[in-house]
Amino acid sequence: MQFAPQKFNKLIGLLLFLLPVSLMGQTKTSGGIGNWQSITWSPAGQPAGTDNVIIEHDAVIIPENTTVKINDLIIGNGGNLIVNGNLIVQGNVEMMNNSEGFSMGPSSTVVVFGDLTVNNKVELSLSSYLIIYGNFENKGSSNQGSFNIDDASIYVFGDVTGNGFPASFGCDENYSGSTSDVDETCDYGNENDYEDNQDNFPPEIVDLLNCYDLSAITDVQSCPGQNAVFTVNNYPNVKYQWQEKSSGSTSWTNIGTDYFQLILTSVNSAMNGNLYRVVVTPTDGSACTISISRNVALTVENTNIWTGNTDNDWNKTSNWSCNSVPDLNTDVLLQDGPANFPVLYN
């Protein structure tokens, strides 16, 4: 059965029309002053991750210990957004002319996967962590509004342009990773700074910062001589660079191959306590510039524990936690609780 192009286009249009609005996203406008969860939104209901948000004539607060995910954000005439928790904007942020303000509390995190644009007569106060994957542009005049970045750690992976930014708002090799005041040589970092300083980020926010979801990575326990495998999601058109930090080391070393799994073969006790992470970058020019997993550890068990999972045969590998029969170089632990206790046969 074949469709004429006109009928096919009408069919696609009809299917899009019949899709629930919630799947396609809506534009929601704030109504009232107060916390994000308690104010009235129009249309009704809190914004979801696919929704665009407009804040006008109101002061809206994202409280501490709260994470909000939306698509695009516009702070319009008289709008004021105060972020004390976490805000993830999967699109762009624009502060229109005469926006009242956008401020961040000392324990907040704001991630913008698109661009952040500000205009005339806006008050911008940043602290804690601001990560912008796109461009940071000030379209206003240098004498309009104010820009305070005291105690902020700012990373911009695109361009920083426009008037009104501090004169030193340009990076060089002296970037320290955080901003104590606007007189520092550099007030924001790029991808290299972001990678170098990630160990200083609070562990609880690392997963929030990534545009590629790497949260599946976990600590691994293994036994001497066995393999250890670290895994994250498998994405097309990306490069995976695994890194290792040996116990007692202060720097990361690139290891592994370009694959969503890191397979360490025949681990040994010297690797116990090593840390691992993966850096993911696009190979197709994607706007998702860089993502870095949280740090995870390798534990190498030096003791083979009797489990008795199969039967009571000492010489059967499936009865041991390391899936191997102990030898002269192995410590053995026998505990209360197994269904089967070991028996040695001549």
C-alpha cells in the first residue's frame, strides 16, 4: 500500500495533532509569588522537562534540595527567579528587557544546555555552580543593570560576548577553577578547566551536570586474577575516554579504548582503591560538548569467602565468592549462615 505525498503529510499532521500535549511540551507561565511547587501555573500543573517556562511580574523561588528540569526559560518583564536548589534547562535561557533578576544561592546549581542571553536593565547575581554548554551573551549596555559573580564557579563552553561583563571576563592559563571576586584574571572556565576541576565539584551534583546520562556507572568489586568491568550508557557518535587515578595519586591518566565499557583484565591487589571515570565527547558536532561521570572505585578482594551456593564440595568454584578454589596464596573466610558447609575429600 502506498500513500501519495500529500496524503502522507496529512497523516503525519493528524498523528501529531492527536499526540497528548504533555508529550510534546507546553509553554507555562508563572502566576503569583512564592516557591516553584506552590505557585499557580498557566496552563495548570508544574512545568515538566519538555515544557517551556515564562516568569513575568513575579518572584519565583526554587527551594534548596529541589531539582527542576525544563526546556526553554524566559524571564520576562518584572520577572525574578531565585535558585536555591538545582535548575536544569535543556534549551535556552533569555532574560528580556526590564527583567527584575536572576540570582543563585550559595548551594545552588544551574545547568543550561543551550545559550544564556541577557538584555538591558537586568540584575544577574551568580554563586555556586553555573554551567553553560552554549553561548553567554549580554545584549544590553554596559551601564544597564548589574552583574555580580562573587563566589561563583562558572563554565562556559561556547562564546562569551557583549557589553556589561567584567573587563577580565576572558580565560587564560591562570584560571583557578572558582571565582572569589570579579578582579580575578579569569572569571569563567572552558571544557579543559571543567575536566581539571571536576574533582572539586560536590559529588551529589555531578550527574546533574551531564547532557549525556552517565549515572549507570557504579563501584566494582573483583578478585585477584579476575576481570573488572565498568559500564555506562552506549551512545552513537561519541568518544569515550576512560581515566584512572591510582591510589595516592593526584592526577588522572587516560586509559582504555573508545568503548562504553572499561574492561580491566586480571586485576591484582595493587589496583585496590583505584578510581575510574569516563569523559564523553561528541564526534558529530553535537551541542552536548562534554560529560564526565562521577568517580567510582575498584575494590580487589584478597579474601575468598565460602558461600556454599552449590553444595558442600570445597573444590567446586561455584561455592566461593571469587569463583575460584583457594590456593596457597589465598586467604579464606568461613562464616556462619551458608546453607552448605565445606567438606574436603581425599
